[in-house]
Amino acid sequence: MSAPEIATVVGKPLGAVKALQHRALVNLTKALGGPYPGVPEGRLEGREETID
């Protein structure tokens, strides 16, 4: 599904869906121990991202 389709289904603004997707990718990348594209090494250390 595309981000606009997801926004429609869950009843949230498109920007909120994109932000949630970004947070999910950051959390997954941290969990797998890999670098996040476009973010300097160590920038995500100590940051706890949660999805409500």
C-alpha cells in the first residue's frame, strides 16, 4: 500500500503516516544494528523512538 492509501485507511494525515514509517525504519535499523542511510554514525545512539 502507498502512504496516501494507508493514511486514508487509518484515518490519519499523510504527514503522520510518513513520520510513523520513518520512526519504524529507524527502530528496525537500530534493532538490526545497521547504519541508517543519510544519518551520521552515532546520531541515533541513545534515542528511543516509540510508536503510540
